[in-house]
Amino acid sequence: MSDNKAEIRQVAISSIIGATIEWYDFFLYGVVAGIVFNKLYFPTGDPTISTMLAYVTFAVGFIARPIGGIIFGHFGDKIGRKSMLVLTMMIMGISTVLVAVIPTYAQIGIWAPLALLTLRVVQGLGLGGEWGGAVLMVYEYAPESKRGFYASLPQIGLSIGLCLATGVVGLLSLFLSDAQFMAFGWRIAFGISIVLVGVGSWIRTHIVETPEFQKVKEKKSAAKVPFLEMWRHHTGNIIAGMGARYIDGVFFNVFGVFSITYLTQTIKINRTDALLGVMMAAIVMCFFIPFFGHLSDRMGRTKVYSVAALICGISAFPAFWLMGQGLQAFSELLL
């Protein structure tokens, strides 16, 4: 824990910016999976199967995330949080930019989806190390009474990243024709990641290691294999935490990613309008994430998470009903 407010603020800001860039890269893939990749990389002749295959590659990133968390978490405990955060950002950035230059299925055949799948795995590994490291770094710097609030701040990067991803794709869709967007527009969205990664890497090289990590190194009390030590002594909590993450992970990606495909292909809403709707929801999240983080400091993590998870589950029914009924149903609800 650090008592220096300036240090805490610097670490929090750098974590938010870094997480924003990482999640932009990660969610950009999901945003275009059901509107681009299904057509250019999985042309099966059946739109439903093509879309499912595109989302399978999106899901692979989530399978790779815990592996990345274990690998980079291990070296984060051994080498340092800062070094791993810079490395994971570079991994995410390079893999995202490479997606922008992969030839389509029509050009190189089966190698196109295989290359896409490989880069998606790399993205998942990078994000697995980045997200946990960013949260941990802020958590270790924060005062004990405000750890819920400060640890929630990197999560704002998730919503901002989704906002940026949908916003960039939405703008490209607005100013380019469908033919232009499918030919090169979506590649621009992936290509600009190189600029974001450059900025993020520069910011992260200017922060210092957490006081807790420095103390561990000074006392030479680090575990030989941190993951095994953690699993041996906290098995129940680890399993519970992993299970809890499925709740918000699945919920968020259904509404933040799948809803775009659902609105454009099933409800037949304009792609730009669907992207705008998701972007607005992401903006709303930016304000509520730190609010509930602060609330968890007052009421407890378990109580806040349990109530929020229940609300998420219940809200799925009216949300899809509203999407199915469209603007008319929403207007009638307001009246």
C-alpha cells in the first residue's frame, strides 16, 4: 500500500489507459466478427454457420485468457508487474495489427481462418496477463479502505475500450460504403492500434513497481511457483472466483458483442445504429463501475457482486424483448 496520493493517481490513470488500449484490441475483434469475419474468413454458404464459426474464434480468446493470466502472473511475481504490463501490451498490439493484414479466405484459403485463430489465441494470452496485472498493481498501491474503488478503475478501460471499438467501426461504417468497409475499412480499425500501443507503452514505462512487490523482493520471500502456492492454500476461493467471473463475462459479451450481430442480422437494424447503441451503453458503464467499486468498500464485495449478478440475469429478458420489438416498443414503454 502506498500513502502517496500522486503515485496512486498516476498508477490508476496509467492502468485505465493501458486497459483501454488492451480491451479496444480485444473487443474490436468481437465487434467485427459477426459483420466481417463471417463473410471474408468463414464463407460456408450458410450465414448462421459462418457467424458461429467467426464467434468460435472470438471465444478462443477467452479460453486463452486464464493461461495468459497464469503465465504472466507467474513472471509478474518473479520479475515485476511493470515489465509484464509493458510486454503484454506489446503482444496485444502486434497481434491486433497483424489481423489487419491477413489475406481473406478467397485469397489464401484455409490459411486465412487459421492465421486469424492463431492471432486470437495470442490476443487472449496477452489480455490474460494484462488485465490481472493492471488490477493487481492498482490494488497494491491503494489504501486498504479504498481498494474496491481503486481496483475497479482499470475495469473502466474495458467499457472505454468497447466504446472506442464500436465508435471507430461505427464511424468507418458511416463514412464508407459497404463495399469499401468490407474491402479495407475494417482493416483501418485494427491498424490504428499501433498508435495506441505506442502511447500506452510509453506511459507504462514511467510508472514504478508497487511497494508490496518491492518488499517481497527485499525480504526474498517470493514463492518458487506462485500459482501452485496460491492453489494449494486458497483452492476454494479460486474456484469460486473463477465461477463468479463467468457471470459478468458471459453477460457482458452477450450484450456488448453478440447484440451487434443480433441487431444487424436478426432485427435488421442499421449497422451504424447498432454500434451507436452499444457505444452509448459502454459510456454509461464508465460511471457505474467506480460507483459500485466504492460501494463494495462500504457494503462488502460479496453482497454487491451477488445483487448485481442477480440483476444482470433478470435484465436479459426485458433487454432482448426490447431489442426484438424495436423502437416502437421502447416508445410505448416510456408512455
